[in-house]
Amino acid sequence: MQPVSKNALEKMTNEYDNTIRKSSTEKLKKKFPEKPQIEDAASAWISRKELEKLLNDNHANGLRIYYGCHYERTNIDPAKDYNGLHNIILVATKDDVDPENPTFENSKDQLNEEELKPAEANTSVQNYAGAGADMFPLCPPLCPK
């Protein structure tokens, strides 16, 4: 990981907007004609508290970021629904070979095989042990003012 300047970040996000996000938004508008306002996500947000909880619950020394798409309806309000939008999935990782200096090559995802039950998935106090994290506020549709 390397620090990135605001200028470099803006160039990278503009490149993403003009290539991947633009194309994806066009496809979403065709797939969901009933949602003419649909626009693919440009960012996601997570609090430090939740990020630390994910890492601590899994006794992790690393984090893997997957890119994905929401594959089902997430909200009855079409303006807040994430169905079809890009998202990120955070997965805690653990390097048992050298825990003090974890590496990409030795880090293993800390995920259980079984599906979470809906009650567990919607609990207000999350336990991330053996689970990844998603459902971050996405912008759009939920952009800060």
C-alpha cells in the first residue's frame, strides 16, 4: 500500500467514472428501465469502529477487498435500492506463517462456509467472526450532502 495524493485520487476516480462506471450505469439503465435515476456506485463508506470490529472478531492481521454486485433487492424504496450496483466486500485475513509481517501470499480469508441466517444478518450488534462485511452506504444512491 502506498499513500496517494488528492490529485492522483481524482485522476484515478475520473478514469473509473469515464470507463467502468459509465459503461456499468448504461447497462443498469437497460436492465432496470423502471429506475431511470439508477447510477452505479462510485464510493462506499465504513466507520473505523466497524472495520476494527471485523478485524478483531476474526483475530485478523490483514484485510482483503473483493469487488462485487448486489444481486437482489436491498430496499423497498427504489431510490435507495442497491440491486445491480457495484459494491465492495471486506474479508478479514490471517497470516499464520508470519503473523507480525503478514503477506498477501500467506494470508487466508477468515470465512465460514455456512450461510448467515437472516436474523443474524440483520442484527444490530454484528459479530463478524467467520463472516465478511458488505452493505456499506453507497454513493450513489446515498451520497452525503
